[in-house]
Amino acid sequence: MALPDIQRFTELFHESPIESSLVSIAPLLLALGQLGNSYVNDVSPAIAVGFTVAMVVFAVVATGHHAAAHRLRTLESTRTQ
């Protein structure tokens, strides 16, 4: 089951690389940056971890939505042909 998911994910990146990067990679990089920022500036780890969890959840949900929209576009394009 993991292999088809990876194939779908790579297909998603091939079809729309910018949008895929914005919804899946950018939030994770932002979360890592915030963790590093909180460590450097002695901010409470609870705040940084909370933000990181929120960004990871956002990335998962947004990537799922993006994949569903891509599948819908693919189905609609094959239906009209």
C-alpha cells in the first residue's frame, strides 16, 4: 500500500510542482525554522512545539486536499475524452 501512495505523491509533484511544494514542503520548513528560532531566542518550547504540530497537521490536510483535487481533475479529464 505504501508504494502506490509514493507513486501518487510523485505524480502530484510532476503535475503541479509549485502548488505541491507550497502545501506540503513549505509548512514543514516553516515549522523547522520556528523550532530553530525558538531555540536560539530562548522561547518556550511549548509554543514552538504547538506551532510545529499545527503546521504538520496543516501540511497533511492541505496535501490530502490537493491530491483529491488532482484526482478529481484527472477523472474529469478522462471522462470528457
